[in-house]
Amino acid sequence: MLTTDYLPGAPCWIDLGSPDTDASTTFYASVLDWDFQSAGPQAGGYGFFLHDRKIVAAIGPLTEENTGSAWTIYFAVPDADEAVARAEKAGGTIRVAPYDVFDQGRTAALTDPAGADFAIWQGRGRKGLDAVTEPGSLGWTELYVASPPAVAPFYEATLDHQSIEATVAGVGYTTIRLPGGDRPTIGGVITLNPGTKPFWLPYFEVRDVDAAVEATVTEGGTILDPPVSVETVGRFAVLADQFGARFAVITSS
């Protein structure tokens, strides 16, 4: 379960890189009932998505060459430079070297050995999102890779993630837990068909999955996996916005 404690290794921030931030803002306002707030003229078009006046995500223009629209999940680290060094040693790629974001924190963008992109955040003035797990906010994360066992050592070395085999509704499922007996489970790992680029998928909590799916289609998005209900989990669907950025919506049990 995600919380706003933002322990090391936990998802703490998420943002969308978009080729048209105005169009994306309109899309997510309809699908997730989000409002937009600019981070100011000095932020280069970056801004925040709000739900019930709480920051639940962010958005900005695409900044990396040859990249498409995508959501990026950030994981909390006590020292961004140390985390980057650990990632490189474990076989990861540094797409954007550590840099300071005003007085709010220090960040870097990475790619795991399988090819999935993510980022890290060393919080200072801002530790993370104002809300998670509640409707309108980030509720779960999943890593899609061809071989979960092959990439597990990287995340253990970089973020101290522990891969735990579990059974969900009678089906085997790899969960990601922070170290320590009382630490929370923060996500899962799904086996991806070979030939598809690995990725991290964010799940956003909603009150009505079917309504969110209908709004997605109305606003020009795509249904990747239609709504399904799973006992002890909830009802969820996997979608893509009008520019192809993947995300999921869920009403947790």
C-alpha cells in the first residue's frame, strides 16, 4: 500500500511528459477530475495536477529527444548521487544526471537493464505528492518486463526493493516490498511479452472505473485492457491517453 511517508524506495512523485500539455490537461480533467496549476514562469511549462486541492501528479513538455508521451514514476532516495552510482554499478543507464530542482529536491532519470524508464527523487523542500491511495491519486505501480527475475537484482541494488512471490485471487504475482518486516508493499511485476519495450505502469484510484474508461474513449484515448473485477483486488482497466501514455485506473477492494 502506498503512503505519504515516502520511505526510501517508495514511489513519491509522478509526472507526464506530453507533446501538448494543454490537450493533456483537458484529457485528465475529464478522466480523473484533475485541475491544473502552473509551477510558475521559471518552470518551463511544468505544472501540477490537483484533486481536492492536493497535488496528485505533475505534467510538463517532453524534454528528452526521440521520446514519446509517457508517465514517469519517481522513487524516494536519501541521496540521489549515491543512488545513481548504485544504479550504474548494477547495470542501469543514466538518461539524465542528478540535478537540483530549485530548493525542492534533487532528481535524476534512469533506465533499468531491461529498458524500463523511471526516476529518483531526493526530497528537500518537497518530499513528494500531497496524496496517494485516495480517489484521484496514485494507488499502485507495476513493472512490466520480459523476465522479472532478471531485473530484480537491479532494483534491490538501486532502491532496496525486495521481490516477493505471492498469490492474488489464485494466480501467482510478484510483489515489490520495501526492506524490513513491517514495510509496505508498493507495487508488482508483470511478465511482458518479448519484443515489447518494458515500462512502469501507474494505477490511479477512481470511484468508478467504467466511467473513467468511458471518458477516456470520449477524449480520444484507448482501452488497452478492458475493465475487470478481481476478488480481493478490485476493479481496474489499463488505458492510454490520446498521445499514447499508458496508465491504469482502479477502484480497490
